[in-house]
Amino acid sequence: MVRIGSLKLNKSIVASIGKAPVDSAIKARKLGADLLELRIDLLDTDARQALAELKNLGLPVIITNRMKQEGGAWEWSEDERIR
């Protein structure tokens, strides 16, 4: 079992969500995901809107914004990335 704060994860299946966040998350949940990673660097929609929609699916959501050095797609400055 993995714990993140008070969240207990038995299977620890994480789905990384970027493009088409709601559709991707619904598919991931059907495949057994118990945690969603919302990848801001991969989104083609507004991050706040996507998060609000994902919260309605009933799975915990973590938000990341990965730099290119971390295998991500963020191309702007570090100051903009952490805002």
C-alpha cells in the first residue's frame, strides 16, 4: 500500500492526463486507475476547467507541470511554470 497524505492507494495505478482530460480520465478509471495526474504541460484546454471536470469523476487528482528536462513539454520560463 502507498500513502500520499491521508490517501491510501492499494493498486497505485496512476493515469497521466493531458489532451482530452475528461475522456482520458474516464477511460483510465475504467481500466483501474485510482489516481489521476493532470499534466498541465500537455493540456490543450484551460487547466482550471480541466481540474474542475476531473474532480467530478471521484478520483484523487495531482497536478504536475513538467519541464523538458523532466520529460515534459513545458517550453516557457521556470517562473511561469511554477505560477
